[in-house]
Amino acid sequence: MPKARPLLLAAIALSVPLAHAAQTAQTAQTADSGPAYGPQLEGFDYPYPVQQYRFSSQGQPLEMAYMDVKPEKPNGRAVVLLHGKNFCAATWQESIQQLTAAGYRVIAPDQIGFCKSTKPPHYQYSFQQLARNTHDLLASIGVHDVTVMGHSTGGMLAMRYALMYPKETAQLVLVNPIGLEDWKAKGVPSLSVDQWYARELNVTADRIRNYEKSTYYVNQWKPEYEPWVQMLAGMNRGPGKQIVAWNSALLYDMIYTQPVVYEMSAIQAPTLLMIGDRDTTAIAKDAAPPDVQAKLGHYPELAKATARAIPNTTLVEFPDMGHAPQMQDPQAFHKALLEGLAKVGGK
């Protein structure tokens, strides 16, 4: 096969930095305890049946996991939920329940490189590619007119999707999207993929928990958040931790190098922007000097600027919530979501 040799060379080339960087993570890994999951999150149960969309991309076969949950009393509308960088389709559990109860069909995929989907040894990650993968998945199950709802990194992807497929995006919902500012332009230094990889190999449950507590949940912690910590840490304890960390590094590089903020004015879909004002998320913020850090992640300001930039936007703010309002206060969030979906003008 003509493509077998490039794939083999890529795998060989990858094995060298993977093996070297893995040694640096041994101390952190031995200090971490908990369940171990496979490279496609084998062993971690999702709240609804998981299906696989099998397709070929960039010369290799891939599997994109997704949940397709249909309501008992359909209202004729569909919502696709796009997870964030430190999230999976399963973390939309409460949103799926609320949306299907209101009559929406919900499709929640794991993007390539994440969770229960393939983590290829080489892949040219771009938001355009992920949007195309998502569009093809939806087409394969007969969904062509959809509300696109993205959280965190999924918000950047949702904006890219709306820009690429304006006639098939009935509504756009952005939940604390990152990418509302250009981190590089503000002075955040670039990290090489190898640097990102070394960082990702050192992921532990404690590090995840501490970061999420301060950024996602405003220094408040509830037991129901812990499974999502173990979901992420478990892949880094498992037999596929190197390929998981490698894909994570490639994805961080994609996020840092592919801003969407300059194209917001071209978004045509009616947009619901939902912001936890106490969010402070910014990519590689910890690598920036203090004076740069002080300029990053001011979500109340970013939200208002985004609402001005995207035509036909409704802004809903949650003053006491952080990066994940849908998980921090599901009742308040989903009440506002369902009201917003009804008002924004979706089909």
C-alpha cells in the first residue's frame, strides 16, 4: 500500500520523543492514584449508548465516538454539543437530559484526539478539519440543520463550524468559549509541541482538580466533579498515556495558533453567548510573564466585546460562575439556555 510507509515512518519518528519525555513523567505518575482507562477511554462509561462514525481522513481510518439521543416528544430541532479541551461528550450529561426533555434531538461527539475517539500517531489538527469531521458525522445520520453549541475549546470549533456552514447552522450557542482574545498577540509565548507534550505527560488528578477548582468552579468543589477529573487522569494512567499526551499536545498547538477572534463579525447565525463572569481561562497563561498574565482572561470584558462583534447576539451572564456554568449550577444555566434557544430565533 503506498500510504503504509509514511504512516510507519510517522509512528517511528513519534516513538523517540514519546519514550524520552515519558521518563520525565514517572515521578508524577507514581504519585497519582486512581482508575486507569484505555487510549479511547475504554473502561469509562458514558450516560447514553456510544456509536462510532468510521471514516477516512488524512490517509488513515478514524473512529469518531458520539451519542445520538432522541427525545420522547420531538420538537423537530437538533442540537450538536461540542466539548472543550478538558472535557468529553459525557460531561454534557445534564445538558443532554435537559435538552431532550424539552424535545431536542442531541448529538454529542468526541472529537478526534479526544476521549473515546481515535488518537492518531500523526494528524494535521485544525478547527477546519474538526468542523468538517463533525459536519460529515451529522450528514451521515441525516442531520443538516442544527443548533451548534460549543463550550470552551468547543466554542472556538462552534464558531468555525458556523463560518464554514452558515446555511446549515440554525443557531449558535457559545458557553464560555475560549479564543475571545488572541493570546499570542497579547504576549503569551509560544510553546513547541514537544514542550506541550512534556507538560501533558505530567498530568495528574491533583493538578487537574486544583486547576478546575480555581478556574471552572470559583474555588468551590463538589463530589460530582470528581468523575470528570478521573476521566482525564485515568487516560494518563493507562497503557495509551503517551499517545493521549501526544494528541493533547498537538491540540494545544492548534488552539494557540488558530485564532477565530478576527472573524467573528462574519458569523451569520443568531447567537446565544453564555458567560460565567468569574472565568479566567487563557491558553498557556502560566507560561507568560506576570504583566501579560494580568491582561488575560477578563471574561466580563471579553463577553461584551464578543457580543458587539458577532451580529445578532444575545448575551447571558452568570456573575458568580466560572468556566463551566452548565456544571457549576445546572438548574440556573439550563433555564437560561432553554429560554435563550426559544428567543434567539432557531428553526
